[in-house]
Amino acid sequence: MISELYAMSDPNAAAGGGNLFAQMMPLFLILFIIYFLMIRPQVKRQKQQRTMLDSLKKGDHVVTSGGIIGTIIATEGEKEDILIVKVDKDVKLKVQRASIAKLVEKE
């Protein structure tokens, strides 16, 4: 009797049936949401940070990733990847360009 029921059923339903696209739609939707809510904003932020680091010049007020605030007075190195930052009257620090967190507006 059970074999008769299987014989009477739809062959597509027995094989898992349904449209493959309809089954994959939730996965595509989740990937779409993850891209626009997580990946795209992070890439945009990284691009802005890279642009800011490339545009640093003498006289800019900066904050390092360690929280030190100072003014760029010179650059060093073959690729100018080391900045000399004046923190106080007689205090100068050498920092890597990549360690600059943000550019501070001049007041």
C-alpha cells in the first residue's frame, strides 16, 4: 500500500521539489543585507582613512592611535612613512604614518 502511495505522488515533490532559485533566495537576501550593512561601510571608512593618511603634510594637527596630540613638523624615511610630531615646546616624537588616527581641525 505504501508503494502505491509513492507511485501516486508527484515525482518532483519526492525529489525535494521546488525551484532552486526560490530555495536560495533567503541566502541571497542575507548576503545582500550583510554586504550593505557591514562590508560596504567598512570599505568606505578604510578608503577615507587611507586618503587622510596620504594627504598628511607639515603643519597638520593630528591625533595618534595612542591618543597623543601634536603637529607634524617633518617627514623621514624613503617613503616618508615616518612623521616627526611636535607634542610640546621641546618634545618631538617619531611616529609611523599608519599610527595617525585622525586629523584635528585647527582652532
